[in-house]
Amino acid sequence: MPLTLTERLRLIESRIDDACARARRLPVDVTLIAVSKTFPMARIDDAREAGLVHFGENKVQELTGKAETLPGSYQGGSVRWHMIGHLQRNKARDVVATADLFHGLDSPRLAKELNKRAAQIDRVMPCLVQVNVSGEDSKYGVAPEALVPLLDAIGALPNLRIDGLMTLAAPSPDPERVRSQFALLRTLADQHRHHAENIDLRHLSMGMSGDYEVAIEEGATMIRVGSALFGARDYT
């Protein structure tokens, strides 16, 4: 008999606890983001009943549609919506108006557009800078060596606030193979934590269903879990 969502969540929470114990960290310092992309509102309601508050979407249209039904904290609601996917500049206005945190800032041009849209509604937009630590061409994110120039550009934008870094590790059946990638993101955050007045790299968004335990051991403060929580997605 398949596990219920609540049972899946309890297993994940147990593994979070174990990973934190190994790293001598507190579980309360790790935020579980339920990646709800493609899943209907009924499944999100189930997740809320189980105690989840943070939800992640990777398509702007799906994010805004769900937030209309269930507003996030920026809009006065009780959940927090995370935009975790690649963002085109022409959709920046919708993300600024809806998301509680944007995880994928990866270029000066996008930063300027987000800053402009945030200024128009008198908001300081919280973001994470996405870094491509795996070096894969298929991955979005700024190269590690280009992080400082991007942070320099962001430092001049008063309507952006950078709360940390985000990454996607290379897919691997063995999470140990990507440990060094998570460690690199932590090192970058440590090196540039207070780069400018509007930059404080205290958060690390890294780790997904297959590797979140290793990510926690390497310092993740946010993990993005979808299939391990909701089950397999139906993309048909």
C-alpha cells in the first residue's frame, strides 16, 4: 500500500533530523520547501494539513495561478511561495508581485529588471543568487568566478535584497559524488557573506529529493523536495 503524504513527510523529517545530527546542526535551521510544480491545489491542501508552509514552483504562470487561490505571506496569506525556476525578464513583474522569495537570480540584466519592478510597487524583493557549481552547460546560474561581479552589480540596486545562494547539483545516483558541489556553494557564501549593504548570504538553497541529506551535512538551510514528498509526477 503506498505511503500517504503525511507518512512521506514524517520519513523526510526523520532523515532531516539524522542529517542534522551528523552535522551537529539543529533541524529547525533547515526549511523544507515542498516543490509543488504540476501538482493540483488539492495536493497542496494535503501538504498544508500535514504541516507544510513553504511551496516551490518553477513556472511563473503556475505560481501566479496558485497564489491567486492561496496567497503567500507577501500578499497577506499564511504560506510562503518560492519561485525556484529560471526566470525570463518579461515575467519579472509577476514574480515580484507574487513570490515571497526568488531563488534563481543569475544575471545583472535580470537583477536590474527585478529591481525596477520592485521599485514600482515599493517593495524590496528577497532573492537568492543561483550559482552553477556543477559546470554543466545545461544548468542555469552564474559561474563561481562570476559571482563577485554579479554581487557588485546587485549592491547598487536598492530594491533587491540578497539572502543567500542557490544551486542545482549534477544528477547522480550517488549523492556523495556531488558533496563537493554543495561544499563549494557553502565556501562561496562564507567568502562573500556581507558583500554589500543589501547582501547577506546566510541561506543556502541546495539539495533535492535524491541528495538533500548530503546538502544538509554541507550547510543547506533550504532543501527543495518534490517527488519524495508528493510521489511521481505525471507530465502527460
